[in-house]
Amino acid sequence: MSKGNAKFFFLLMALAAMFLVSFGVAAQSEPVTVKLWMHEHPPRVPLDNEKLALFAEEYPNINVEYTVVPNTEWATTLSTAMASGAGPDLFNVDSFSIGDYFAQGNLVPVDAVAAGFADQQAIYDSYAGGEAMLGGATFNGELYALPTEWSAYACYTNNALWEAAGLDPNTDFPATWEDMKTVAEQLTVRDSSGALVQRGYDFRWGFNLFTILSFNPMVQQLGSTVIDEVNYTANIDTPEYRQVMQYWYDWANTWKLGGPQYAEDRGAFLAGDLAITCDVGSWWAPQAEDAGIEYTIHPVPRWANAVSDNGFASYGYMYTVSSQAAPEVQAAAWTLAGFMTSFPDEYLAAAGLLQPKKDFVESEAFLENPVMPVFLEELSKDTFNPRIAGFTEVMDALARARDRIISGGEDMDTVLAEAQSEVSDILARNKPGD
Amino acid sequence: MITRKTSTPSFIARRQRWGFYFVLPTVIFFAIFFLYPILSGLYYSMTEFTLLKPPVFVGFGNFEALLKDRLFLKSISVTLGYVAGSTFPVWVISLFAAVVFSQKFPGREILKALFFAPVLPSLVVVAAVWLVLLNPSGLITTVVRPFTGLAEINWLNDPKLSPITVILVHNWTAIPFYMLIWLAGLTGIPEDLRDAARVDGANFLQTLFRVELPLLRPTAVFVASISMINAFQAFTLQYTITPGKGGPVDVNTTMGLLIWKYGFQYFRMGDAAAISVVLFAMILVVTAFQLTFTRGDKYSIQ
């Protein structure tokens, strides 16, 4: 090689090196935009914004477009946006509809490394209860979501109404459904015409979701389950189901302690017209306090002959990443999800949302909280709501069966047989891969 | 023979071209926002479409499945019941109210304004107010207690009573609206015709049935068509006021509500589109029948 040629060769190599380095830097610093959609929970939004500002400082190459979607429009907005290819990259799906999104192939597994963990097991290990706690976010052994809120229900008592009835919630709270009837009768007040003025306890009748969140767990306490999410089968025409249905029927029609015709239980409790509600989580405590209600919190009753020590169903909201997003956006989205779930103490304090990270729930601050240990204890015993495709259709069918029996007075044998057939058909139609 | 320059074919062609330009925005608007959705709906009705995955063409499979779909078949009967309950009584009572308010009596304008008030708030607000009133031991129960003797009435949770309650709430807001339309029709009838009838010896009822009602035929067609179309498309009241959105036991699940449920709750957009095609066809047939039945100029001011 001549001297001139050598100079030219080195110059060429230097230029190539500069080009490659600059290209590499450019590739590394290429900004990525993550569209983040969260459901509406007003106390959480300011904290989200605060943490997103921190995230922007720490990850300047990841832009976040943050959108809060009203709860009533969530399903419609999300599904239509995804249909048109304009959906979010990272979104806060609930455990009731995650089965639909999973079955349709809309979700990708958690990228543990991008989320700041060594691997999937490290994520499980960072939560109290490990893999079992994150069972609601796991499909076929793979983790598909990171929790923004894990929730279990417990019972709130209105202490003033208990005192007026000569009862003490700390000593008289019913441990069984059989006792619940007795206590509720003592707490019920009727006017001179016989109309209910104050209820002791009532179920959440007006929302079909509670056929899964409260009715099904009462069946599970007896050793059965209404929906088998693994095999996509229904167990409706069973003795356990009948026992629970008979209890709900008697509650409304025989004992006349409540029913679907009355104001929904949460509102009635806040208005001082209901002495016990068991259909609320830890996130509800601020509302009870704002209403000026002094309360105590207790585990959900079990049947006297219960074979399973579960309360009502647990459920959750969680960060999931869309399969429609580009791979680099998916990785950035998991980085964002990992970051946003690293402040469990602040999310509980500001928004009442429980993210059961091990370090947090073992901290003194958590253990000294007067409310949280009861909920965490229930969470560890409860089963997650079935995460099936067609969830809404199934719960509507279950509510239809309930209403035919309780409001319509139809024969239980006939209705349960038909419901068994109807729900089985829905499950068969929605079973992934079929 | 003098021919005006403005009537040459080229001028007509030019005028037609300009006319076309003027209607073009409307045509484009109609094509984008009406024609395209209708054709899309027709296409999606022949697909299996969950919104979350691309649609798959299934021909008339969705329509065949609807024939065996208990919820769909029930929604047809619920819709027809609702149409019957929220149209015929509304026509009669609103016409009666219009005839009353077309008479002169003291305080008429104030009473008319009060009668019209239920039309002003949105149906969602109306539903919220009625939910309070229809509490089992609420005001309505108290008002009817002397007749029923009941301390509590399940206005919305009794499967037999609930559809009637929903129809009554609807009619409470609809009657004043249609009353105003009838009133406009009555006002449009020349006073000379009434005077002529009176001179011929007709009394109030004869004038009403022989002169006014026949001349109200165009108004009747309008009222019948609009109220029927609205009733067939019923959604808001059933969504807001009934337990479980269409309950109890689906006795208030109209076809409009079922379309929403199938499409956006159950992710069965293909089935939802098929129901909307059926609903479209039903409305088309009923409206065409009404227009055909009431066509003719036997009774006309002209």
C-alpha cells in the first residue's frame, strides 16, 4: 500500500468509525413515545402526573402521552381505539376484562429487564405472597401485567347505627352468614307502615359484576365455584349454588332485609341508611371519613359449614402493554410501568391504592395502618375473579338467573338448569383457541 | 322569435354544474357520515368482529344465529311492547292536550309552559329525578298508597311492573313535546274553515272530527313517524333508569340497548351490526307503511 493510499484508507476508516459511532448514539437516543391510558380515579391523577414528571427527568428519551379515560367510557374507548389501530401502548386494564384482551392476543408478557428486574421470578419475589399474589396477572405461567391496584373487600360498620341498636361492632360483628341475618335484623329499622327506613346489611344487587365478586365467593366458601377459568366450564346447578341463591332469595323475599329495589349499598351506607357494607375495599375509607362516619373494619363472614376460608373475590387494575405497539415502544412502556409501580407507599397514602410490594407491606408504616392489615389478610385468602373472555356476558347471564328467581319468582330448578346451559354456551364460544 | 340568451343549453348546463357544486358539500358530508357508516354496518353484520381482532367474513351466519338467540328474540318483543306503549297513548293524550291548549281560557300560557317543562331537561336528568321518585317507599308510592294500601312498590325491580314504569316515565316527557307539534298543526288550520263549520251548524266535536283532525293528517304523519322511530331506537332511559341496564330479567332490554351490549360489552360487534341491520329494516318497513297508508291529498288546505 502506497503512502497516499494508506492515508486515504485511514481517513476512510476514521470517517466510517465516526459515522458508526454517531449512528449508534443516534439509535440509542432515538426518542420513543409511549401512549399511557389510565382509568379515572381522581385521587390518583395528581400523583401520576408528579411521577411522570420524575420519569421524564430520569428517562429523557421516553416521552409519555398521558390520558385519563372516564370509567363509563373505558371499555368503549379502548376497544374502538384498538380496532382502529390508535389504541394506547400502556394501559390500565382491570381484571374483569383482561381475559378478553389476553384471549384476543392484545397483550404481551412483561419485559422484566425493561421493567427494572433481573427476570420474571424477581418480579414475583418483589411482591408479598410472590407468584400467588400475582396470579391475577399471570396466564399460562407468564406474567402479563404489573399491578397498579390490588383490591380485596372487607366489611365496614357504621358505629353510630350499631350503638343505636345496642350493639358493639367490635364484639358483635357476625363471623358467619347465619349470624349476619340475626345481626342485620337487629340493625333494621322500619317505619309505621312497614317500609324499610334503615337496613342492617345488604348485598350489591344493582351491579351484575357482584354475581362474581360476592355471590361466587360465597359458593366458593362451600367448596364449589361457579366458573372454572382454566377449563371454561360453569357449575351453576349445584347444591352449593342453590344454598347461596336460597340465602339471597330469603334475604330479599322471606326475611325482607333488603333487595334489589333499594338504594345501592355504598350510597346508602354513606347516607347513614345502612349499618354494614361488605362490598368495598381499602380505597373507600376516605369516603366514609368524608361522610363523617365512624367505622370499624371486619373480614367478610363465612358460612358456618364453610370448607374454604375465603372472603369476597379480589380483583385488580394493572399496567398491560399492547401487542400493537412497536418492540422499542413495548420496552419503553415496561420501563415506565416498572417505574410507576415503585412508589407503593405514596399510592396508598394519596389514592388508597394497594400495590402489595413485599418491602412495603412488611414496613412498620403499613403494619401500623389501622385499616390495611385486614385487607391484606383477606387478599391473601381470597380468590381472584375468573379472568375469562366473555366475562361481562357471563355475569349478565348469572344476574339474569338471579333476578328470575329472586325478582321474578321463577322456579329455581328450571332457572338454574337454563342458566347452566346458557353460561356453558357463552364460555364455549369464548374459550381461547376454539 | 326572440330567444333569451339565458335559456341556451350551455347556460342550463352551467347552472346545473353550479347547482352540483353547491350540493357537493352536503353530498360529501352525507356520504362520509351516513352512507359510509351504513355500508360499513352492513359489511360488519356479515363478519365475526370483536373489535380487538380484524373482522372475518362469515356471510349470513350472524343473521342465522340471531334466529336462535333468546336475548335477541326477547329484545324484539320488548322493543315492540315499548313502541306500542310509548306511541299510541302518546299520540292520543298529546293530541287531547293540544286541543285543550288551543282553546282560550285564563292562565293558558302559564299552564302550557308548565306542561312543556318536562321536555327541557335531558333524559339522563329526567331519569335521575325519577329514580328518586320511584324509590320503593318514595313519593310516588306514598301518592298511590290510598289506592294500593302498599308500604313499598318495586316500580323498577318487578319484572312485570318495570316496563310499564319505564313507558310512563318516557310518556311523561314525550307527551308535552308532541303536544307542541299538534298545537302547531292546529294553529296552521285557517280560522275560516272553523267559522264555516260553525255557520253550517257544527258543534265543537263535529268541528274537531270533521274539520280539524282531517286537516291534521300531515302533522299526524310526522308525529307517528318520529315517535315510532324514536321508540324503536330506545336506549337512554333503559340504560339509565333500569337495574343492570335493561333489567330486571332483560324486560327492558330493547334492541338499541342490546346493540350496545353486544358491541361494546360483549365484544360481539358482528352480531351487534346484524341486530342494527334488522332494526334498520324494521324501522324502514314501519315508516314506509305509515307514509303509504297516510298518503293522499283528500284532505288538504290546498
